[in-house]
Amino acid sequence: MIFKVFYQENRFEVPVRENTKSLYVEASTEREVRQHLKDRNYNIEFVQLLEGSHLEYEQASQNYEVESIN
């Protein structure tokens, strides 16, 4: 499954929408995604499962690059 992670680069700063970044992670569960990213200094705002037409839309983006946990 592919998850889209919305995050701020520094967990100690107040989240600002304009500074929110995203990345894509291939994993079995949201828990695996969070475990994979825990060593980074990210303030994770939201982890969203992508499937169906939403996944196809994201794959068409030029910024679509997936990190694989497995």
C-alpha cells in the first residue's frame, strides 16, 4: 500500500501550512510508516492511505517518488 505523509521538517516548530511537505511511503500499515520515519526530525501531521483514482492522480505528479520500507 502507498501512504502519503504530510509533515513539517522540524518537530519543535509550530506547524505552518505553507511549510508542510509530503512524501510517499510504501508499507503494509500506517504504523510501519511512522516507525520508518521516527528517526527523522519530522513533525508528522497526517498519514493518508492512497488508493484508486486518488493514487492514480498522485502518480501522475512530477514529484511522485516512493520510499519503500520492505
